[in-house]
Amino acid sequence: MQWKRPVLLAALVAAATAVLGVVAVLPSAAQPSRDRDTGARELGSPDYGVCRGTDERCYHDWGNFDPAKGYRVLLVTRTAGPRHANLGPALAPGLNPPLTAANVVQNGVVALGGKNGFAVDWTEDLAQLASPNQLFRYNAVIFFSTSRDALDDAAQTALRQYIRGGGGFVGVHNAFGTEYNWPWYEGLLGGANYYDHGPAQPGTVKVVDRRDASTAGLPERWQLRDEWYNLVPYPSKVRVLAEVDESTLAEGVEGSMGHPGHGKDHPVAWCQYYDGGRAWLTTLGHDALLFGDGSTFPGAPQFQQMLVGGIRSAMGAAPFCR
């Protein structure tokens, strides 16, 4: 049969339409809802080849965690580059090595766990991160100001298998300055990565979603001194929970080293489902005084409350990313 050009063109268009129709009706679990996430900024967002976003169908419950056994988290503060002062000196090998008073983050998270019903182990030893079975002892893994290539191949594989098995992840502050060259980890952070920051300075945190366990009960606006991270890429397919009001920062320093900053939409905390697990993220957490009582550091109690809520939701002890 000889096809005439108009007939052939119509046939090709029909075929293309049919193919596109199939793509458009892929299961929503593979294309999570964007109703309550970062919206327009998702156009052109990175594709990490996993189910991610605010749709709870991206979570895989494999039955790896039994709430009847209580809740326990693993705090990882391993650094392979710059080390924040609030981490104190590098820790000895093993699980739960001795801490000094200078290990403010480790002592602070342990204390928060004791007050809020979850146990905390801590480590900077790759041997403690080498297999998913080790990680499945924990309802969530917390990376607090880790840096650079902190994980070897075995630890990377174990972390990914843990998340795929329904694990929880909490990334705090320089967790965004970690594993730059690992795309899957960038996706775990919400499709975001550290670019730069201006000098640590006071600013106003705006809570933009007060339904979440991490932000419920917080004031709509509260003061904090921190390093306000600029992010490239910008988080996508996530639920933004809090932002910094850049108009409250000193003029000209909201984006240092040539970066223009994020303007009116500058997230500092968000959550998402990712590759079967849960991830709660915040760029805040620079100063050691954040673990004080707030008498000398405004915003410390609010930061602690938000962090505890994020940990509890990531480990499944509270509703996640609502």
C-alpha cells in the first residue's frame, strides 16, 4: 500500500498521541503529587530515577521497624573536610566512643533524645555504617554537619539499601556539604546541594507549613543567628516547612561569592519521601549555642523543637510530612 504524505503524517501524529497517552497515565506512585510541594521551581528539576516527593506512596513499608521495641537513631558526624566547631574533636573508632564537653552536637542530640523518648547512638566510624543490617537497627539515621566524601562504597550502598527498606534520614546543616559527587545523595537531600553562604548573622525564620510534626506549635516567625545556605540545585518535589526572610538579613550578604540568593523563597527546612524512605532536612544548625536554653541565643528552643519533630517524624513516631 502506498501512503500519501497527509495520510502518513496523520498516522504518525496518532501514533505519537497514543504513546504520549500511555506516558500520561503512568501510576501516580511513579509521578508523585505536586499539590503541596515546591511547585513551579520543579520545572526542569533533576531526575534521580527514584520515586520521590510528597506522595506517601513513595514510601515502602517492608516491616523492618517494630515500634514496640522503642525508637533509636544513629547520629553520624563523620567529616572528610572542614569540621564545624560544634562537632568538637573527631571521635574515636567504634560505636558511642567517649565524648568531651566540646562535642556539643553529639551531647545535645543525646540529651534531646532522652527528653523526647528516643535513644541515640553516635559514631564517625565507617565500620559502623558498612551494612544495611547495621543500619536497620535504627529508626532513623542523622547526618549532622558531615562533610565532603564522608562515606566509602560500602557505606554508600548500605545507606541506599536502608532508605529503600523504609528507613528514615535526617540531614542537618553541612549534610548539604557532603557527598557532592553522588547524585542519589543529592536527591535524598531533596534535589538540593550547598552552594555558598554569607557570614553568620541574625535573620527571621518564617514557618510556612505549620501542619507538620516539626513545625506544629512553632511561632509563625522567630529569630535565629545562623549561616543561611544558598542552594544549587534548589530543592524540588518537597514540602517546604520553613524559610528565612531575606529582607531581615544585612543588605548585600544574603548571597555571598556572587550568588544572588533565593529572594522571597529561601527554604531552610523541608521534607519528602525518597526511594522508599523518609527524609527530613534543614540547612540550619551552625552554632553550638543552638543546644543551649535560649537565654543567650534567641531561637535555640525553636530550633531544638523543630529538630526533634523532624527526627520523630522521620523515624515514624509522628505523622510524616503532613
